[in-house]
Amino acid sequence: MQNGNKYVPPHLRNQGGGSSSSGGNTENKQTERPDRRGGDTDRRGGDRGGGDRGGGDRAGFSDNRRSYNERPANNSNDGPPPATNSRWNNVNLGGGDDRRGGGDDRRGGGGGGGGGDDRGGGGGRYGRQGPRRNERGFHGDMRPDKRLEKELFEQEFKQTTGINFDKYDKIPVETSGENVPDPIEEYTLETIGEDLMRNTQLIGYTKPTPVQKYSCPIGGAGRDLMACAQTGSGKTAGFLFPVVMALLKRGGTPPPPNARRRSYPEALVLAPTRELASQIEAEGRKFTYCTGIASVVVYGGADVRDQLRQIDRGCDLLIATPGRLVDLIERGRISMENISFLVLDEADRMLDMGFEPQIRRIVEQEGMPMGADRQTMMFSATFPANIQRLASDFLKDYIFLTVGRVGSASKDVTQSVEFVEENDKVQHLMTFLLSIEDGLILIFVETKRSCDYLEDVLCGKGFPACSIHGDKSQREREDALHSFKSGNTPVMVGTDVASRGLDIPNVTQVVNFDLPSNIDDYVHRIGRTGRAGNTGAALSFINEKNGGIARDLRDLLEENDQESPTWLAQMCSFSGGRGGGGGGGRRGGGGGSRSNYGARDVRQERNGGGG
């Protein structure tokens, strides 16, 4: 049984605790392992990859439907090729699979409080005016701390700047709205101030990305902003920089005269997932280092007591998921009355996937300032027109900013498509994995059950793999992410929870084992590679089941100067191209058609109606 105090990757579990041969000892293994998902037979669509198919005649994968990205190894009838590099030394594609043992529940604790620095705020005790404030009116520490500085800026896993980063200057940028401020061209004391200038040097930022060039002066001018930028283009700094600049310029605001014993943050960032919220807070701690601004992150799935302790010590910048924030508001521990800066990251997903009631309650019903008393920014890689109309309820006289081609994927990602029948996907995936010698590989599947199943199969065959999806506890998700980022398990299987906004360094390959039902999610998935100017590759398995996304996928490939297989055009003609998608098409029955992209300011379609 796995030790619950230490994370052991699946491919290393149960070693030394009995037989681990992949021969005929499967009955004993089945009785040893808790039944977490209802047995081994009723998986997705029958026997997919449990045994050795021999790699010979694979039905439905005929020569005339292979992608242009042919792999000579697939033409052999001798089964998958042997591993050619040391990372796959333990791979055994023959015989049965020795799947994971213990399914221990590590849901215990929490973390999730963010912060972690010693603010000197009185251990969470309130005085008559609340937590202790520094000379700037905030709750954080302004003293340099070498230990904290090393923790923040000398990270174990760091994304290097890619060879194509300088090409960002050539990316087209469009703005609409009245009196748009001029963009900045570099980080200087005049453009971002002394504190941020020092911290950008510690981080290693040398020049602003296009979204940062515009968002900093727009935010500095106090204007509302709706920004649509391709994923991996620096959106997090794009909204945190203006918030930090404005807070430092204005100084901390005391709570209202009738303030009760609760926290009154001044800036709020809402994000759809725990992972994205944690990632934003981690970046926020770097940008606010030695500024005195205290940042805290709150999200579901973690111990609320730890988060409340952090809040009680003082919170100026709050990063939150909508559900947990509503919970803390109902508990009377957080007030929205002092919020001057509101940011919605991945705004289309939050508004479009069921968070609208919580967001409207937070923004409109909990005393948050309105109109000129609050500055609001929305950021995402996609902004369909119907979401723009909904978002305009939160914005006033806003500037609409598009960086690059709206709703498009990064051209630094080489995209390829292969026709693979459902029953052949597992074998085809393992053959592909053996050809990858370095970098991290992120595999997307459609359901949580598929995610667990595919992880089991890959681990059973010797591929070091982990998985992440919404049913895992926060501890399990954090452990999996750490194991993946460190390269201990260079293969991670995930659902779309891992695709939105997460910045995982050094992902070189994305595999769409199951294609999503709409093109928006496809863009976000493949955006996990090719970040910060680095190059990457995305491979997608497609078959007749995916007819609903076929035409949108073909259009996106052509738009990004990628080669589109001839059979894909035939598939579009046969399927009609849109409307199917296998359920869950979220954007009005079109399966996420390209016509729904927010390629232009929707106000222009209403003859300048304004927001």
C-alpha cells in the first residue's frame, strides 16, 4: 500500500511489495487493489489497449487516411518499436499490464492558503482597526527577505524564453474604444514604477509582450479593458501589473467607518479553477514582493481554516474561485465593499460554464462599488460575441484589445491530425510516445473515467504517467502537477481542467487523445505548449465520432499555415462539418463554430453602442 505521507508516482508504486510481473498474476492484483472505478471491464468502449494487439492489422487505419506526419515505425507488422531512449527503459508493450496498486485517499489536508510569508501582522489577531497595516496602508511585508526572494525567483521549474519570443513584435494588435492610450515599448521606471521594475529584473523579464504593452497604460489610465490574446502571451502579468501599479499609486484604503470584523480586500481576481487561481497567486507574490501588498488565494478543495487564517492576517489582493468566495462571503469573513479593481481571467469559461450566477452575486449583490468607483478587466484567449455582450454588463466605456488573430492558436505550435479508430487509440498513442525523446507530454481525454483508465494502462506498460481531473482531491492534483513538472512522470493525462490557463513549463507535446466538442477548447488545449515563444507540437486523433469539429479544425489548421490532410476535407463534406461534436457543445448548438469568435468589438456591430 502506498504511503500516504509521500507521493509515489504510479509507475513506481508496489515495487518491492510482492510480485510485479506482467504475466498471469492479474487475479491477485485485482483483489489487492481497491475497486475505485467499478472494475476493469466496463471501460470506455471495451478492450482498448489492455493486451498485446501485435500492432499488425489495425482496422480503419488505412493508408489513404493517415496524416502527412507519417511515422515509419507504424508500417511494420512486428508491433510497436522498442524504446530508443532511456526514459522508456521500463516500457513493456507485451503481455498483461501491471496496473497501479493502492488507491489511497490523500485528501487530508489543505494548504491552499497562499501567502506563506511572515507579514508581521500580529498572528491573525485583530486590533480595533483590523490587521496591522504598513506605511503604505497595506498588510504585507516591505522588508527584503533573502529566503523568500530565493523561494520566489529561483524556482525549480522555469520556462525558458523561446527562440521566437522576439517575433512577438510582429504580432498584429487591434484596439477599439475611445481615447486609447499609447502602448509602452519597454519596462522602465516611468512606465511601471520602481517596485515593479525591481521585481521584473528579479524575474528576468526583459521586454513586455504585446498584451502587456497595451494593458499597462490602459490600466494606468483607469480604463476598463476586455483583452483577447492568444494563450501563452503573458496575460497574467497583463492584468496583475496594472493592478499593482494602481494600488501602489493610490495606497491602501481603510475599511468603511461601520466596518465589521472581516477582511476588506481592494483588488479581486476571479479564476475558474483551483490550479489557475494558485498559479495567478504564485505570480502575484513575485510582482508584489517588498511592495507591502498582501495577496491571498482561496479555492475549494483545500482546508478553509488555513485560508481564513491567511485572510485574517490581512488581504489586499484576493485571488479566488467563485464558489469558495461566495462561501466566505456567506460566512461573513470577506466583504466586497472596498474592491476597486476587478479582474476576470478566463472570463468566457467562467461566464459560459455556469459561474454566471455566482459572479453576478459577487459583483452586483454584495456591495461591490460600481461605475467610476471600480476598474474592471477581463482576459481570455477566446471571446465569442455572445460572451462579449454578457461581459459588457460588468464594464464601462471599455477598450477592446485583440492581440494576434482572435481565437486562433499560436503559430509556434506545429499541429498534426491523424485518423485513428477508437479501438486503436491506445496502441497508436504508445507508439507515438516511444518516438519522443525529451520534453513533457500532456494528453487530453474526454472524461474523468477515461483519464484514470489511460493512466492505468500507460503505467501498466511501463510509461511513467500521472493524471489530473476534477474528481481528484486538491492534494492529488498538486502532487500530480509537481511530479509532471519535475519530469518524474513526463506523461500526464488530463481532462479540460488542465487546459485552461495553466502555465506548465517545458511541455513540448500535446496529444488530443479525444478531441473536444468545440474549437475553443482545442485552442486552449494546444496552448499548453508553444508558450513564451517556445515551439511545440500538437497531435490530434480524429475519427467519424468527431465530425462536429472537423470543419472548424480544418479552418484553424489553414489559418495557422498548418498542413491539412486531404481526407479531412472529405470528412468535412461527409459529416456536414458542424453541429455534432459528441455532446456538450456550449455555444448555442454550433459546436463552437468559428462564426462565434469575438474577432471584433461587438459594439461596432451595434453602431457604437458602448458598454
